[in-house]
Amino acid sequence: AQRVTQPEKLLSVFKGAPVELKCNYSYSGSPELFWYVQYSRQRLQLLLRHISRESIKGFTADLNKGETSFHLKKPFAQEEDSAMYYCALPRGGSQGNLIFGKGTKLSVKP
Amino acid sequence: GAVVSQHPSWVICKSGTSVKIECRSLDFQATTMFWYRQFPKQSLMLMATSNEGSKATYEQGVEKDKFLINHASLTLSTLTVTSAHPEDSSFYICSVLAAPSYNEQFFGPGTRLTVL
């Protein structure tokens, strides 16, 4: 069955420290994966998708098929990065509705 | 990206009453919208896929007769929680599927339902 696992409920780092939010997935083919972010009192919004291979707000994520992972990384965390982060996998791998991980709350302390 | 609104943003109702939640795509004609439910400190769980002009597709375990979805136009989908009970209290979020080939969803701000 398709599944998205985010093992950390909460990740707390100091400003300027590197950040890695873990995401592992279960899918037999070549999936398309997303990271969504939800800032306090704001709606869920797309942060990045792996096919774009772009860096948004300093975040990057690389799909590792061998480890079935799509970890989100940022070399220097900022206080404004504090938010809930959700990893998501489309049902069917590339199309259709999303299966979300349980989310990781990132707290960046000054 | 698409702008999605939800109304109301929060609602409190008595047990046994029905509540309607609207999801509007303000600047995009959406043939497909999704309805999610989010319990406190938990992830989003897909409830149903709403397709304009046809019946919604419900996820396993979601009662069709309890959560009525109507997608009568390309800009509006409604979710009606019928005979609401306290366990239906949750945060309901809709999203619009923009550019299906690109598989990008734009989310509404959510509706907080509290059933007394």
C-alpha cells in the first residue's frame, strides 16, 4: 500500500543551524513527491515538488529511490521557517489525490 | 496559483443539525476539488474527490449519506455534514486541482466545525 512516513512530530533547531525533515515513502514505481508547508494561521501551500528540482526559500529535497526517501533540507534555518511541514505522495504515483504524511512541526529558535 | 475560499471559516452547531460548508475557486474553473478532514495535531485525511457535474468519489470509511458533496459548478463545491455529532467536530479543508497534468493542488483556508 502507498504510504508516506514522517518519523518526527517535532523538530527544534536554533537559527542558523541546518535542518533536515525526513520523509519516507512506500510506492513501487517512480513517484512524484511534494512538500507542503502550513505557517501558523495560514493555509496549506506547496513548498516544492521533486520534478521541479528547484530551491524554494532555501529548501531543497532530493528523491532517493534506493532509500525511498524525499528528505527536506535547508542549510541555515531561519525563524520564519517555523511551521508544519507535510510530505505528500499522489495516489497512483503521479496523478490524483494526495496521501499526506503526519507532518513535522519545525520550530526555529532565535 | 488558484485562489480558494471557504465559507464559513468556523461554525458551531448543536448535535443533530446539518451544516453546509462552501468551497469556491475564485479565479479558476475547477473540474476537480478535494475535501479533507484534519483532526487536531494530525495530518490531512482525504474524505472525497468532488467532480463537477458528477457524483463525488468517497474514500473508504467515509459515509456518503453523512457527508454530502455537491459540485454543481466549476467554481463551487459544497460539503454538508448531516445530523452532525460531536465526533464530527474537526477542521475541514478543500482544495482545487489546478492543471491536472501538473497535479498541483491549491488549498482553502479551512472551516472549523464544532458540534456541541
